[in-house]
Amino acid sequence: MSDQRSRESQQQKSAALEIENRQLRNELRLTRAERESAQQKYFEMVALFEAQVEERTRQALQWQRLLRRKEQEVKRLIDFSPAVVFYQDLKGRFRRVNGEFARLFGQTPPGVNGRTYADLCPGHPDPFRKGLLQVLESGQPLLERAVSLEGDGGPQHLLISRIPLPDTRGQLTMVIGFGLDVTRLHRSEEAQKALNERLEFSQKMEALGMVAGHVAHDLNNMLSAIVCYPDLILSQLPPDSPCRHRILTMQRSGQKAAAIVQDLLTLVRRGVPHREVVNLNELVSQYFASAEFGKLKSFHPGIEFITEQDPDLYNLLGSPVHLNSTVMNLTSNAAEAIPGRGIVRLTTRNERLDTPLAFPEFVLPAGSYCVLSIQDNGVGIAPSDQPRIFEPFFTKKTMGTSGTGLGMAVVRTTVLDHRGWIHLSSRPGEGTTFTIYLPATHEPLPRRKKAATLAELRGRNESVLVVDDSPEQREIASDVLHRLGYEVATVATGEDAIEYLRHQPMDLLMLNMIMDPGIDGLETYRRVLQFRPGQRAIIVSGFSETDRVVEARRLGAGAFLKKPYTAERLVSVIRSELDRRTN
């Protein structure tokens, strides 16, 4: 009996062990499945990252090809320019010249390249040497009144401007010269003087206008990828990813490059800024709280920055971006004018002019004004330099080490675009004060809306037709909108957009304003409205809001989107336009 109970007990223990073993095997299988699932997810993330890297590499190669193509276009522009163009190295050798320059000596460009003036005209003084040495010593652009040289067929007279060309390390290795043949006008000394005075400024502005007009469109398209894609990448990265800082740095660099392009457009009046009601006190406070101002303070620890703001300051109609740039440029220049310890003081106040206020160069009409003064107790500006302080590229700083040489010219253009005036008061050794008068408005400040996140701006399967002559721009917009829940189609011309919409309706058009070849965004929208009245649209451009953009919006187009834009800005504008028309 005892043996039987012992056997039963043994059987019960065996059964319990079997059950426990089955449970352990099940747990092991579950753990292995979880591990395999985790490994699969890891491999999928790695594959996605590799695909993104491959895609970015492909885009980088495309940009390189585009830049090389633009370089060839610039070379062709130089070769066939009606003006004289030449490059000189530090030893005075002509490294590259165009046909107009070579013809002065009865040569072709290959016959001049690599030779000096002494090689071309033995026994004659070198008229290019003095200007070359001045540029090499100062590192600044130079406009020479009249250069006389012994050319083929007798003396030739040129009006020449020179610009220093530093290499990638900032070392000055080459000087580029642009010349205008004024031999026929040289007979009259008075006519020559008048021509020099007129050309001195207009030549710089014309050159800038050509650069801004031809380059801004393509450059803003290229910068769009650098500015836009980081938003998408950041939204997919964990908050503690070490890549976040690098991606943000890339995006900020793109935004700084876009700001330089905007400075060029502002300077040559190629972009009328968008205006809204703003307050100078807010702009000054925002700048003093910015990272840019923090960086400026770290560079000038001995300077005290003081603000004195009128709490009842009038509002004004203006462009926040351009006015913020004005405050930043003037504050930075004031700090750099103080060699050691000193004070930079920013003051805002209201001023009512019952009668016009006369300056030596301008008469300010009567009315109410917001006044901004930036004062420093630095080295001051020499009287001989004061008439040139607002000229493009005029600077006492070392070229390539501080700014672009456009800052004060952009400041003056911005103030004039706002129908105001800037007054300079300076004495060497005592300091400088810039006083800006801007017309006031009685309109109240708009309510500030809280910025939405990308997740809040997702599409609801609405359809968007992207119309842009740039393949890169179409790809960027399509990629961003697809990822955020929009149905996207793309075409390269306005004519293609019209044909597409005749057969396929779309919820929204994203229209580039300037397209080559073919019709522009305004004409495209005008023709679309003939067979699709009420078609929703937004306008995109690398320039600021022009008259044609205003006309398109008058016809019914919604917001204006300026390139380069962030992904958040793109989707915010599209979401706002779709919601505005459907509510």
C-alpha cells in the first residue's frame, strides 16, 4: 500500500515537472519571437536610413551638375559680354580675358592669357598696376576713373571696376576687372567726369541686378532642399538622436544663404517686401533675445548694450524680416566700431512732424513717425567715408571675414522702401548715431496664432498639383506633401497644368510665378479660371511679393509662399488655404 502511494506521488511530481517544462518551452519560444521581431524592425530602420542616404547623395550629385552648368553659363556670359572682362593674378598676369579685352591689343583671348601688360605693350607704362596694387593692399573693390592704355590702333580709355577674389581659405589670389570703353567720350573732360559719377553707382547696381535676377531663382530652388528636408528628417528622429544638431546646423546654414540672396534682391529693388502691422519695440526685444545677439555679445564682452523703448510707441506697416535685418546690421556695426569697452544704445520714440523735416539729401514729409536710434561711442566715421557709407561693397572691414559688404546698402534700401529716411551723425573719436524715421500707422497689431506642428497639418487626402519649371523643386514639394497625407501630381509648365486640369480636377494648385519657358503663374491661373472658376491656388516665387503676385491673389489665389521654404511653412500655407475655402 505504501509502495502504491509512493508511485502515485512520483507520478504527480513527474506530471508537474512536465507542465513546468512545457511552460518554459513556451516562454522560450515567445522570447525568441520577440527577439526576431525586434531584429526585423532594426533591419527595416537600417534599410530606410540607407535609402535616405542614397537619395540625398543622388540629390547632391544633381546639385553639383547644376552648379557646373551654371559655371559654364557664367563663362559664356563673360566670353560674349560686350564689356571688357579680365582676371589678373598677384603678379599682374592676365589669367583669363574675354574677346573685347583681347581686341584692345589686336589679339584673341589665347594670345593674351598668361601674359602681362609689359609683354603685350613693351616699353609702355603699365596702367593696370596701380589699381591692382590698391585692391591687393585694401582687399576692397575699386572703381578707377579712367585707365589709358596703348592698344591696337592707338590710345584706348577704359572705365574699370575691380573686385578681389579670395580663395576657399580666404586668401586673396585673383582680381577680376570689368571695363567700359570710353575712348570716344574721353575728348570732353566734363563729359567724362559726369559719366564716371553716373556709372560709379549704376554699374554696381546693374551688376547686382544681373546677379540677383539670374541667380536668385535657381539658387533659391537649390536652397529649398537644404531648408525644407530637415523638417521631415527631424520629425522621424528620436529627441535624443545625435544627428539632430547636425541637421539643424545644415538648415540654419541654408537659411543664412537664403538671407544673403534676399539682401541682393532688396538692394536692387527686385522684391517688394510683404507688409504687415509691426511694432519696433517687439522687433528690438526679439533681436535682443535671439541667438544672433548672444553671439554678438560673446564677441564683444566689453560692450554694454542698452535699450530705451517708448512704451507707447506707434505701430508701423512694414516687413518684419527686413526691419529685423536692419536692427541686426546697425547693432552689429555699432559694436564693431568700439575697439574695447563701450556702450551701444538703442532708443525708440514717437515723433510728430507738423512741418516737413529737411535733411541735406532729403525732405521728410509732415506726419507721425516711429523713430529708432542706434548710438555708439566708438571710433566714428571719417568725413571722407560718410558719403560712401551706404554704397554696395563699401566697407572698412577685411573682405571675406565679416559680412558681405551689403549690410548698410540693404539698410538704406529697406528704409526707403518703407517710405522713411535714415540720418547719419558721426565724428571721429566720438562715435556714431544712425537715426531712422518710419511712417507710423494707427492700425492695431494682429493676433498671433500658435504655430501648428507637422502632425497637426497633415492632409486629408486632398489633391495638389505642383507647377514648377525646376525638377528639384517639384520633387521636394511632392515628397513633403506625399509624406504628410496629400495626393500630389506635378507638371513642369503652365501649359501642361492647363491641359492636366482639363481632364483631372485638383483641390489646390501650387503655382510657381516665374517659369521658363512658357507662361508664368499669373497667366496660368487666369486661363485655368476660364474653365474652372473658383479654383483654389497658392503662389510660389523666389522673389518677394511682386505686382503679378498681387494680381493673382486679386483673381482668387490664396497665400504667397516665398522660396526657400521649410516643410512646416509649406504645409501650413496649403492647409490654411484648403481650410479657408472649405469652412
